[in-house]
Amino acid sequence: GGRMEVLQEREEEEQREEELEALKISGDLQGLSLETKVSLEQACAPSDVCDFDWSSVDTSQLPSSYKTNSPKEKQLLHIADHFLQQYTHLCPDRKPLFLHPVNECGVEKFVSTTLRPTLLPYPELYYWDGCASFVSDFLTMEPLKSPVTPPTSLYSPTTILKAQRGNCFDFSVLLCSLLIGAGYDAYCVHGYATRELCTLDETREPCPLLRKPEEVPKEELKKRSSEYRLKSALDLQSKFELQQEAKKKAEAEAAQKTKEREEEKVLVRKPERDPLHGLRVHAWVLVLSGKRDVPETFFINPFTGHSHSTMDEHFLGIESVWNNSNYWVNMQDCRNGCKDLIFDLGDSILWEMMLSESSTPLQLPPDAEEEQEFSDSDTDDMEKEEIDMSFDMPLSWVARIQIPPKELETRWPQGRKVILYKKATLEKWAPYLNGNGLVKRLTVYAGLDRTEVVEVREWFENREDRLDMREVNKRTQLTTDYFSPGHLLGLKAHTYTSLEQETEHTVEFYVEARADDLQKLVVKAEEMTEHFVGRDDYLHTRHVEFGERGKKTEAAGSGPEASTRPLVQIKECFHRNLAKPADEDVAERIFRMAEEMISLTYHFKDNYITASRKDFFKAARHNRMGMTPEMCTTYQAGSPKREKNLLHLHKELKELTQEEMRVKKQVWRAEAEVLNILKIRKNEEASVKLSVSVCDAERRLQREARVNGTMSLSFPLQEKELRRKKELDYLEPFLIRTDCRGEMSKEQALQVRDECLSDLKKHLTNKIKIIQARLEREMEELQKQNESFQEHQCRLSAEEEEAFRARCSESMFCIRIAEERLHREKQEAPRKYFALQEKLHNDPRLAEHLRQA
């Protein structure tokens, strides 16, 4: 009786303290201005979150584990109450722990058992960033009913997935379940965070897509001493002028930044101090280093899916963490937030563990014992309070988490999501939701008022024209399209202001898809430049100048040149061909049509600052005198003036004239190709077609039905019925083998079950053995390569060493893939085995006999 009175008095004191604290908070809120009150209400209840009636959730079809507690779960709840009693006695100033909230059926469940580790069969959900991105996209955020206290209920991840919404604790439990299933050392965290994190306010944060990557300092290149290397030219620019220009540039940048800051002050006031700073409850995920090659411990904000350092100032403190096997209370000081916390959960001084690893009974503190009366009944109560805390955590009461492929693809509620960032808006859509394949759009604004659009970036998927991304500069109206490999014309990028001809266009190609090794084509009103890579003739640039269409600079004729612009000059540049002497290797070749002249400039010879050159002047039309010395002027670097060989020059001029005609045809073909590109791009944009994977049977059937005009409202039902009929009966081979297709006895049912399970076990074992053999083979191959490298390292050239390292990197990648697949198969094998066992026990053909057995 005395013990109960002490506990009642303690509970009444705690209740009075909570009421005083609530009155203090409410008093602080009453002292705020009306504007601050409105902002707080908006922060606690975002406008984009509509009310959802959680009482409408149907719990009648849930498994029995949701509605009752097993004996082991009841024992765990008893241990948790005992642990909380000790905690409140030793730490009376701390907030109550988040231990066993009720679930959707109103049953108390320990938080660790609400976690359901699950590895889903999707590659993107095998890595932490994919899991975090999915959870943040799939669920709609709901704020906590009270921003300063944890929720009173914690629903199962399956119900949260079905409702597609939840608070920070629901987000964290689902994300942690996926991460633990994928092999990460992940924990749910109950702590405190800033208002921006708790309310999912990212309007003051820059968009992650706009963050520039950190600049890596360039290492100084080692200067190779060469006897024939040319010395760099002297820098004749004034250093004083450079300093003045740098000073003016710095002043202009400082003025621009000052102007932007003033605009921000005018448009958006600095956020007022949060009266609940340090009291706002938040839940997130902690990932410890070690498992899955995680190099450093970090946090994941489940609302955004972004990773944060444990030193991040937005995280203000931690009360407790838990996973599916234990629960830890933080005993460290959080005055500096989480910056000074040490995440060594094995240190019992820093982290108080609920389920101890030893079998020593956990008893009440001596002070608590002295307060009790030592009567016979009280002694019995004390003996009952000695609880063995070393028992294993019960299995999760939550059903297996399942995400259909269609829901994984659709992601966001209604297939669309909008995120507001600082001076930017990010919109996301599910694939195939938009007819043009648009899946993401980023709009960048000039100011915080979001009135002037500066840039728009759009991302596409599943387009037959292979368009991946489009950037539009609203100030210059310049559009750049980026393509993935596989376009009909081999396009890589296309920059333009309009798809009309005779406007400026820059087209980049995938060189591997071009027979002429064309990499880039720049077309302007009066010129065109072609850039080549890896040509056998060492040509790397061709620049063409055009004349006005009305001006006749070249004889017109029939053929392709009749419909093109007149040519004024063609300039070609070549790389060095080491197989020829420098003064015979052409570096620059210019065909001047207006002057009827051909100029050749050769590469520099070693130790010479001038290059040899030749200028050919074409003879007058119908000149029958043949080649004359005046038709060619030559300069030979480093050689005395010598007599010209007219026959040799005549042959060279004849070859150059033929080459000029060939180059002209190539230019005309390039012009025609540009027109063809513009025509095809217009058609592609006018009627966008989306491709469908051969694995997406449902969408392919819908497309065929739509094309054939047989699409109807009952088509999905017809498709399901057709698929059900075509589904293979997994028991048919075993029924045939035992010759019992009709009614069977109990012995025959047991035989069918055992053979079916044995066959699956054999299949899974063989699959693991095959993967293991491949892994061992790859490791042996890598070891042989290392031994060979060590043996011949001193004789290998730089190219051979680089090729070896590339092979080693490829082998390491294969080994990693094989290890991950082996780990996944070993984890999935028991699940598949027990799933088939459960399926057999529920099969109507065997269920009755197996129940009797």
C-alpha cells in the first residue's frame, strides 16, 4: 500500500510539472504578435496537407498480431514499464520516453517490434539514398498534433503505406525498416530539431540541383623537360591593369551581393525567434558506420530523404534511439545539439540500454527501495520487480512490407509533387503521367518574390527520341536539349533559339555513332564550324564562311550547290602527323573562293618560330599557258630560296582543286544534314512518342488495345482474367508425379508438400552455389592479375599499366556485384522457403490433409 501511494504521488508531481510547462509555453505564445501566431499555426499545420480521417482506416482485415499481444510481447511491455520507472526515478527532469504507443488497433506495442526489416526486390531500394528518396516521395507529411510531445500512437508501416501519409515517426519507422532489411546499421531517433526540419519548410534552403560541386584544387602539373619544347611567350600584359580589373570585378560582385541581400530583407523578413526552439519533437534515422561500407555515421531526414552530418545545427538533441533488437537512452549532454554526441551504443555510460546483454536481473535503485515499507506483500512485489532484461526481442508484429511495382513507379500521391526552395520551384511527376514524358521540372527565379523566371530545366523519361533533359534560359531564350545514346541521328546535345533554319544552332553528336567522326557542328547566319575527333586524316576543325544569297560569289549550277548559300571561304585545321616531316605536314588549309586562291600553312619545325607556307593562285579561266611561277608563292622555313619545280606544283594544284570540290560537297551535305535535323526535331516535338519496356506487359497491352480501338472500361478486368488463366500451377508437376490429380489421401498430400519444398530448396541451393562459384572464379582471376602485375611491373609502359588497372577495377566491380547478390540470395532463401510452406498450407487442395497431420 505504501509503495502504491509513493508511485501515485510521483505521478501527480509529474502531471503538475507538465501542466506548469504547458502553461508557460501557452503564456509565451500569448505574448507573441498576431503575425507570429499565424506563422506558427501555418508551420504546425501546412496548407498543402489536407485533413485525413485516421478512424476510417479499416482494421477488420488485419492479422491477429495487430490486435493482440503474445506472451513474449506482454513480458516486453512489463520490462519497458519497469525500465521507465527506473528512468523517471533517476532522471526526473527528463521528458518521458517513447516506448510503447498504441497501434491502429488500439493495442500497445513496443517501438522496436513495430520495425519490420524488409528487403524489397527493387535495385534502387538496395541503397540508402534510394530508400530515403522513395519514403520522402511516397508519403505525405502530417505534422504532430502537439509540436512539443511525441505522438500517442504509432501505426504499422503497412498501414502507413496504404494511407500514404504519416508524421515524422511514421516516416522514420518505414525508412528504418527498409534500411535494416537492406543491411544497414540503422536506428530510429526520437529527438528535437529546428522549426524548418519539423515543418518541412525548405523555402530558405537552396535547391540541391543548383548546388555547385566542391571544387577540387588542381595539382600542379610536372613540367617535362624537353630539348625541343618551345618556350612560352612572354606575358606582355600590364599587371597593374590586371589588378585594377580584378578590383573592379570584386567591387561589382560585392555590390551585387549587397543588392541581393537588401532585396531579401525587403521581400522576406528575417524569421523571428522560434518560441519552441529546442522543444520541437522530431524523429529521424541514424545510420552508423561499418555495415554496407558506410565510412561515416550520418543522419537522414525522412521528410526530405537528404543526408546530414551528425554535426548539423538543425538537430538539437536526442532522447533515445532504437532498432529491431534493442532500445537505447541518450545520457549525454545536448546543450550543443548533436555536435558533441558520441554514437558508441556499446558504452553503457553514454547510452543506457534497455535489454542488457548479461543475464543479471535489473533491480530498482537503493533510494527507491528505502522509500518502500518492507512488509510481506511489499517484499513479494520487490521480488516480482527483479526482471531478467537479457531475453531476446520478440519478432515484429507487423506483416511483411510489400510495395507493388506500379506504386513504386507512381511514387507521389496523385503522381505529382511540388517542392518550394529558395528562388526555385521543383516539380516531379510519375513516369507516363505526362504525354511528353516530363518527369521533373526546376524553375529558377531572379528573386525571392518568384515573379521573374531566369531558367527552366526539364527532365524526361521513356521518350523514343531519347530526349533526357532540356534547359531554357528565359533571358537569352536559348534552349539546350540533351539526348541519351540511341537517337536516330546520333544527337548528344542541341542548342538553339528556334527550330527554324538560318538561325544559330549548335549540335553535338556521339562520335561513336558517326562514320565521319563529327563531334560538334555550329551553324550561324553567315558561317558554319565542324569539329572532328579521331579522324585518320588528322582533320579536327572545318570553318566555312557563307555569302549573302543574293550575291553571286560562285558559279551556280545544277546539283546540291544550287539550293545552298554561296561559299566564300573554307578553312581546315589538322593535327600533327608524326609520320611526315613538319614542313610537309599541312596544319591549315584555306580555300578562298572569292579570290580564287588556296593557302597552305605547315606545322612548325623544331626550334623554328615560323612555319612554311604555300599560296596557290588559280590561273585565269581558259588560260592555256599552263603553270607559271607567278601562280604559286612559297616560303620554306630554314631553307634557302631555291628554284620551283613547276611540274610538282602543277600536280599539287590539280590535287588541291579536286580536294576543294570534294570539301564543297561535304559542306553542302552538312548544310542538308542541318536542315534534316531541324525537320526531324520539329516532327518529334509535334508528336511525342513514349517507349514502353518489353517487361511492362500491362502498359504494352493497354497501348495495343488503344491502337486497335478495343480499349474499354473493363479492359483491366479482362487482362487480370487472362493473366490468371495463363498463370502456371506450381503444384501441377508434383501432382502428375504422384498421380493424384483428384482426391488425395493424407499421405499423398504430405508427399506432394515434401517434394515441392525439397525441389525449391534444391533450386535455391544450386543458385547460391553458382553465384559462389562465380565469385570464387572472379577472385582467383583478380589474384592472378595481381601476381602478373607484380612480376612484370618494371617492364610495363604507362598505357599497359593503365589498362591493367582498368581490368582490376572491372574485376573488383564484378566481385562486389557477386558478393551483394550472394548476400541477397542467402537472405531471401529462407523467406522464399517459408513463403512456399505457408502457401502450401493454405492451398485448398492440401490444407485439410495438412491440418489433420
